[in-house]
Amino acid sequence: MNETDEDRADAWFHALSDRTRRDILRRVLAGEHSVSALARSYDMSFAAVQKHVAVLERAGLLTKRRQGREALASGDLEAVRAVGAMLTELEGLWRGRISRMDELFAQDPQDHDARPDPT
């Protein structure tokens, strides 16, 4: 991963680390919602929901557009797929490391103690 990919991953993980943001993302992936309609779904201020939406937008996980006085939010399915692909890549990396550790643990300890006799 290059620096840009790492920055993008940081933004994704930050955005997805919050339960409310994950719920907002699920809603906007299912269909476009106005930010005011989203705000009515949560026991928090409109401004707080706007901040959550802004974090998701900065991470590239949703987009907003204006329609009259309303700000409409839509999930970016391609960005979510990119997050999934990155997680799959990390899973493969760690599964490979764990498999290698399992192989090392399964080896006969005598194989590692085959040192030449110092006499």
C-alpha cells in the first residue's frame, strides 16, 4: 500500500469505527436519504448527524447533493467494495502469517536443536 492508500484506509476505519456512522452508511446504501430525515432517526441533534455524515463524506463512503433546500446523501457502493477488498487483502496476509506460525509450531523441536557437537 502506498501513502495515499494508507490515508484512505485511515479515513475508512475512522469513519466506520462509530456505530451511528455505520448505521447511516447502511441506510444511504439502501437508498438516498435527506440529512434531515436521517437526523430524525437518531436521538441526537441535527448538527451531530451532520457531523457524522461529513465524516463519511470525507472518507468517500457517501456523497451529498443539493435538491432545493435539502442535502441528499447516497452511499458510494464502489467505495464500500474497495473497503471490502482491502479487508480481504489484510485477511489473506494474516491468514498466511498464522499458517506459517502453525507450521513452525508443528515442527519437531529436535529439528531446531540439530547443532553440531562442540567437542
